[in-house]
Amino acid sequence: MARGLLGAVGTLLLIAGTVFALQGFGVLGGSSMSGSNAWAAAGPVIAAIGLIMLGGAVRSGHRHSPPRQ
């Protein structure tokens, strides 16, 4: 269950960070975040944290178990 939660939070952070970065760079408009240097810097950091969490969730699911007999 913890792996699923870690993966879900990681995915949300990855998506949010990407949107924040695109808004900060001015690619996505219509927000007070659009064209903001703060969000252009924070967005990729948030997305990277999400990617690390998502990778940790995926990696923890690939542990080798001893063969069942």
C-alpha cells in the first residue's frame, strides 16, 4: 500500500511541477503564475522530486523474491 501511495504522490508532483514550470516559462498562460521566474525555477524542482518518488515506488516493486516452492 505504501508503494501505491508513493507512486500516486510522485505522479501528482510530477504533473504539478510540469504545469508550474510551463506556466513559469510562459508556455501556459491565464494564471498569475504565468511568466514568473519563481515558478520557472520551482516547477522543475517539484517535478524532479515527483520523478524520484515515482521511480522509488516502481523500483521497490521490482525486488527479487526467493522462488516459491
